[in-house]
Amino acid sequence: MFDVDISMDLVRVTEAAAIESSKYMGRGDKMAADQAAVDGMEKAFKFMPVRGTVVIGEGELDEAPMLYIGQKLGVGKEYMPEMDIAVDPLDGTILIAKGLPNAVAVIAMGPKGSLLHAPDMYMKKIVVGPQAKGAIDINKSPKENIISVAKALRKDVSELTVIVQERERHDFIIDAAREVGARVKLFGEGDVAAALACGFEDTGIDILMGIGGAPEGVIAAAAIKCMGGEMQAQLVPHSQAEIDRCQKMGINDVDKVLGIDDLVRSDDVFFAATAITECDLLKGIVFSKDEWATTHSVIMRSKTGTIRFVEAKHDLNKSKLVIE
């Protein structure tokens, strides 16, 4: 625990990543968009009053020039708090390249040792908001979970919306949801934005199920913890090399069902997201004449339960966060 509230400092980091990346919206170059997001985030971190270490980033040192696992970020003064940092400068690289919805810049941060060091591999996930906390069990079938969540929310199953990534591996979830009469919303990329939507009633999204990225799972877990929701997860290694990597990162039991407190081991974590393109929860970036940009973000802190929605207007000619 620490007394410093870095919420607004944190959102400046996601704003910077989102603004830089959004310049490539619809241009068909996902690599350039991702690099721009990384550059923007890295520059913004120079103003962050922490001693941070990236535990989930763009890759290892030899794979990523910036925001790599183990990289030190922040101002770094001795009196500043030591923090674990999990970043995804651009969740939805294909989305931004095509100009599609649900591309976001996201970050989670907590005290040193608080975030699971998840390797870059697949993770099975099930996510609900606070009203359905206690109603999910990752070991049960999709039908059982859907029915249980509907009861917890006091909804008819036909009123429940399940969000699922559109992949062949999830056909059985989609089939099960339709069989019991639930609504299904499919998405292509960006499972952090999809998980985030489960925590807010006005999105109309009630439950996320499926297999996606493990690093994104930890970032999403920080948001769900801030909102008081529930998430269960399980790593899905596809090779002995991935099992070995888990063990190298301190995860000895790769089959363990991970609860929210396994993924995020502190009651004082922060989460921030800035939409790049339109999302269920947030509006995308809008550029206007005379070099102005409008961003929409959400920032949360689990210790206080505070959730802030921030609309910011940026004069790009003056902003210190803009890459020249």
C-alpha cells in the first residue's frame, strides 16, 4: 500500500499512446501503429513519479527496443514507490490498421510483486461484473455458467449477453449460448476492451468467455478488480517450451485455476485505458482543426473503488506527450 494517487499521471500515459497510434488508423500498417503507441507510452513514462518495472510488455529485451519485460520506467527517484507495470500500448493492432472498433491503449500498475508475470501465451478466461460475482466457475460448462450468471443478475437467459472472440476454438461456447437462448456478441480482436465492458451495466455485456492472450488477461484482471467484479483464468500451454517458460517466470502449476487474487495480488492497483477507436465503453479519438485531439479514457483504483471517466482536449502544438 502507498499513499500516492497516480491516477491522472497514469491516464496521461495511455492518452499519449492512443494519440500517437491513432495517426495510423485505417492505414493498413499495424506494425507502425503499434510502434507509435509504444513510442508515445515510453515518452509519457518519463514524467511518471514512480520506480517502475515492466512485468508484462512488448516482449523481451532482444524482441522489443522499448517497453520490454524488465525495463525500468518512471522518474525513478529513491523516495518514489516501486511498481509493477503491465502495458499493452495498442490492444487491437489489426483493428487500428483497418479502422475498426475496440482498439485501446491500456496499462495496469500495482506495488512491486502484485501482478502475475504471465508469459506470452494463451489463457482461458471467464469474466463478469460485480453483480454476478460468485456466479462463475471456469471448470463448469458454458451453459452452466450462463444460467448461473443470469440467475445472479435476475435476468431471463434471453436477456443475457455473452461476448466471445470470433474464433473456431470458441464455436462450442457460441453454440451453447445460442442453445440456451442467450444473446451473443462476437468480436475479432481486443479482448481487454471486451473484458472491460463486462464491468459496466450500461454496455449491455454480461459475461466474457473464451481463450485469449495471457498478458492481456492480467491487465484485464486489474480492471475487473478495481470494479469489484470477478475473473477466473487458466493458462493454456501448447508446448513444453511454453511450460518451461511458465516455470522460469515462477508459475510452477500451469494447470492451476487462477482467481482474481492470483492474477492481481494487491488491494491497491491502478488501471487506465484510452480508446483509440470507438468501444462499447468509450468514444474513440477525434481530431479537429488547428491540431486539437479529443480523447476519452477510464481510470480506476481498487483501494478507493474510484472510477473516473475523463474527456480531454489536447492542443497538439503544446503537448509534451506528442512525438515530433
